[in-house]
Amino acid sequence: MLPEYREEFNHRFTPEKYERFLARLDARCGTHVAFRNCETPCFFPGALLREMADAGAEMARQLVADAEYLRAADCSIPKQFRAAAPTAKPLFVQADFGIIRGADGTLEPRLVEIQGFPSLYAYQIELAENYREVYELPDNLTPLLGGRTPSEYRDLVSKAILDGCNPENVVLLEIDPERQKTLADFLLTQKMCGVQTVNVAEVRKKGRKLTYERDGRTIPINRIYNRVIVDELMRKGVALDFDFRDDLDVEWAGHPDWFYRISKFSLPYLQHRFVPRSWFLSDVRELPDAAENLVLKPLFSFAGLGVKVGPSREEIGAIPEAERSQYLLQERMRFEPVIDTPHGRTLAEIRIMYIWTRQPEAVTTIVRMGRGKMMGVDQNRDLKWVGASAGFVPR
């Protein structure tokens, strides 16, 4: 895409520049980045990203305004994790798109999934600026949407997370954060906003208050930037000192319920030309297409866990009847490889990242590149010129 930038980048690329890129990225983050970052950024036409951004915002508004859908989605939330004081809208939304070639030969977006949960807001701007500096990208390229400068972007993210609270009383809450692959984002969020990253298992409850310990002090928590994925909490059997259902004196920077309310659960309900056909497995008595033309997805897993592209009939049939409501069948999209690399044309999945102020505002992107059936960095870790990347558009 944007061949003039792609050809120039590929011509000037050297392995030594990539090694310098990785070393400087670790230094910027204050830790080794545990997932693979691609050798190259991506260069996209602004019109294509605007089309994706507008579509994702329209889908998010559609779901939030649909009371019948929200009632159905609320039933999917595990009862023990149905948090008190739900909010009228999510604070953070992510919409993931692949690119197909339409019947008329033009490139078109297709939704992969949509999620009401934070992503790598602090890390992604550092990644993009690292690409710019190491590879000396042209000044007319920007990784940001909406015409913001990097400082304006960071101010917007900080305001969303803090909402006027003292940073000491705002925590980024995660499960065993030091062991998460996204630790770099946590450290950069601390640097950007002044918040502390806190292990959810170490939070203590006293009355209606939650607290954490720091430097021998007990500090009250007034606001939570929630990065806890309930699916992981349940799988690991993490013991908590508080209950999500408690009437707590705390605000949520991203209420936990939106992880379920805007999720893969929404796909059969969404009405948009960029949304592939989708069905709850519990509603499927006869496969709507040949199995190789479908994707089987657990509803609430993360990072591609449990997803099967082109599952066999036996794999679909092996799911117990009692669990079939927790799976989705989706029309398989044949995504177009659009990035020219020394290792051949490569697929790009583009995540549009939103912060919901008055409306969902698209702020930047995450790009995942791959040449396999799936786009996650784990599924492509043994390949070159794949992995996490940043998208740039001309100003």
C-alpha cells in the first residue's frame, strides 16, 4: 500500500537498522518487549483508515443504542463478575479489520471483531515514534488519527484514564502484571500518567474502599484503569479480597462489563456491510457453509486463544451441547496480502483504537502482520517481517 513509501523503505532497510530499532524500543519501554515487533511499519491510504474508523464507530454506537442487544449481552457476563455501577457507554473500544478484495477488484475492510476493552494506548505511540526515528520516516507521515499531535494524543489518553483524579489514587489493574507480555505498555502508562500498576490479587478491601500498598503506605484507590480479563482470572483461579459485585467507592476507567457487552458476542447482532455473517454455535443445527469456509471462536477468549480457522466437522461436533452457546461460527474472510516485503506479500490486520468522549473518537491504530491462518504475534513468531507494527498515513 502507498507503493512510493513501501518501495523506499524496503530499499533502505538493513538488518542492522532493525537490531537498533529493537534495542531502542526496549530502552524506551524500560523492559524487554516480549512479543515480536515487525521489521517494518505500514503505510496506508488515509481514506482506507477513515473508512474503517467510521465503520467501527458506527458499529459501537449501534450496539450501545440497542437496549435489546445489551440485555442479551448482559446475560453473558458471569454472575460473580457483573460489576456494580455500570456505565452508559464504554470508555475504550477496539475494532479489528482485515482487508479483502471486493467483487469489483477494489480493497475493502471486513470486521474481524470489536471489543469494549483497552488496548496498548501508551505502547503504540512509542512504537510508532521508534519506527519514525530509527528508520528516518518522512515528516508528512503520522501514526495518529484525528489530526492530533503526539502530545495531544498523550494528553487525551491521560485524561481518559485519570479523569481529574490524583494519579496516586488511580491504578492500572492487571493479573500478575510483571509476567504479562504487555508489561511494556503498563510501564509506559505509568510514565505517561503517573498511575501505579497493581496486581489485582494484592488489592485490599476495607468497607467500601479498595487500597494498595506502596513504599510501606496504604493508599486508597479512587479509580481503576481496568486491564483484568475475567476469562484469565477464572482460568487461573485468582483469589480476590473484593467482589466485583460489591458497592465500592471507586470509578472505573473502562467498566469491566464492557468486555462482554462489546465483544465477539455482538457479531451476530451487528448490521453493517463490513461485518461477515456470524452465528452462535448453539443456534446452528446444520452448518451454513462448508466447514473450511468458517472460523470457530470462543466468545470471550483473548489473543486468539482457542480460535480455529477452517475447523473440521469433528472439531465443531466435539464441543459439548452445554458449551455451544459460548462459541461463535463466523464466515471465513479471505484476506488480501497487501504489504510487499522481502519475504513475499503479507497480510495486515488493522485495529482502530477509540476513546469514547461525546462520541467514539478514533485516535490511532495497531497493525498485526502475518502470513499464516491467524494474525496474532504468537501464531507468527517464527517468521520474519511479521508481528506487531504501527500504521502511518500521510497528513
